[in-house]
Amino acid sequence: MRLDDIRAVLGPVDETLIAQISRTDATVEELAEAWGWLNADEAMINEGRPLPRGRVAELVAILEAAEPDPEE
């Protein structure tokens, strides 16, 4: 996945996150699905989609860890 692909899905992100995402060898579609699960999980469940597995689940974990803590 190219840098432009990652930024097209996530917007501006730091180099560390880009490197973590790149190491997964995920596709743009998998990144977009992971972003969807992170930001609209109820909609994904209502559509009857199975819970994320494989690279999508790995991407969800990476993206969750990169989110700022709302309590800070």
C-alpha cells in the first residue's frame, strides 16, 4: 500500500503509524474496512458483517492504539 493510499483513507497521519500499517501488507480495502469498524462499528454490525479478522483486525488494533486517549 502506498503512502497516498493510507492518507486517502485516514487523512494526515504520522510516520510511525504509516510504518505500522505498511508492515501489515494490507490492501487499501482492508484499511478502509478497519477504519469503518473503528468509526462506525454499529453500522457494520447492522449490515450483518462478521467481526474483523486477520489483517483487518490487526489494522483495527493499530488504529485504536494510535487514537488519543479521550481522558487525557
